[in-house]
Amino acid sequence: MDSTTPPTTEKPRPVPGLDAIDHENLGDIVYAKLGAALMEGALRPGERLRIRDPLAQQMGTSVTPVRDAILRLVQEQVLILRSLRDIRVPSLTLPQYLEIRDIRIELEGLAAERAAARAAPKDLKLLERLIRQNETAIRRGDTAAAIALNEQFHLALPAIAGLPTLAGILKPLWMRMGPLISELYEAGGRSMIEHHYPVLEAIRAGDGPAARRAIAQDILKGGEVILQRKVLEAEAPPHDQ
């Protein structure tokens, strides 16, 4: 270690949702589990991941599939690789956040519009259940469950729309957004869920354009607390080196 580099004081912690896994297609399974942890906010911006402990130990695998999954996430710009000993969840800059927000508005708008044309009664029941469970989680103060249910609501739309390729494009964006949403979800309060109701009603009515507008409002209004944070960060003076 460079004598000028202070020793790290960070302590590894278990990551929620990363249970031990079977030993088939390990790389894909580890990738999916880490991706879900990111999308559902089990990891926070700036958090450091350690390949051996706790990740490999926690999932009951060797180091190789964990390293392979992490490198895949690095290639997708979901994680930052400073070195094999320093892998981080990135903290999005204001321009990065705005770009992802605008892409989500377009792509999730398409998903909502197509979902309005295809939704069956079982799909409407699914969206109703996700909203109801999210309400319950918020009342109980279970922020982790509320964040996961919010992500499930949004990613249900391309599934209902029958757009698996679009779902595959959205997931890495949600992996990048999930940690940031989780950091500020509680501060966002009701704005993080109240716009799900107009999305549901537009889909129920089969009104594609209204569903597109409603999901755009959800992303914009629910993201106001995130935008405010990113603007403040961008305006803050740089730290002394």
C-alpha cells in the first residue's frame, strides 16, 4: 500500500437479498442478484463492494462468478472499478441524472402507452396490488419494501406491454437509478407513489397517450427531490485536495 494512502475504515456488511445460490450458471445468477440489489436500493451511492467478503461468502460461491458479474456491471456503467480492491456504486452527477431521467421518460412512456393497449384484467390487478402494497409499506415506515415495490411497478409496464427488449434496456438504467432513489425515497414522501394512480387509471381506460403523460409526470414529480439534491451538489464548491 502507498504510504500516503490512509488505511480504509470501511467495514464490509452483508447486502440484503444476496442469499446463497446454486452452482449452475453462477455468473448469470450473481449478476441478476446484484442487479436486483441495485434496482431495489439495497446498495447506496458511494458504497464499496468487496468480492470475497462479504459477496462471495454471503452467496456461497467462489470469487470467480462474483468477479465476472461485477466486471459485467462495470462494462454497463452500473458500477465503478477503481481497482479490484475498490469497486463502488457510482454517485450520479447532475448531467448523468438528467440524461437517464429523459431516457426513462421516453422509454417508460412507450411501455405505458403499449401497456394501455394490451393490459388484461390480471395485469390491472397486478398494478393495483403493487400500489396497495406500496401504500402499506409507506404507512409502516418500511422504506426498503416501498422502494422495491416502486421498481416493480415501473418494470411491470414493459412486461405488460409485451416489450422484452425494452425491459432489457431499462434494467441497467434502473440499476444506476436504484441506489439514488433509495437514498432519497423517504424524503420524497407521497410524491414517490401518488402519480402511480393516474398511470393505472389511464391503462385501465385503454388510453395510451394519457398513460404516457402520466408516467412522465410520475418520473418528473417523483424525481424532484433527486433533482434538488443533484443541483445542490453541482453548485457546491469542490473539496480541497
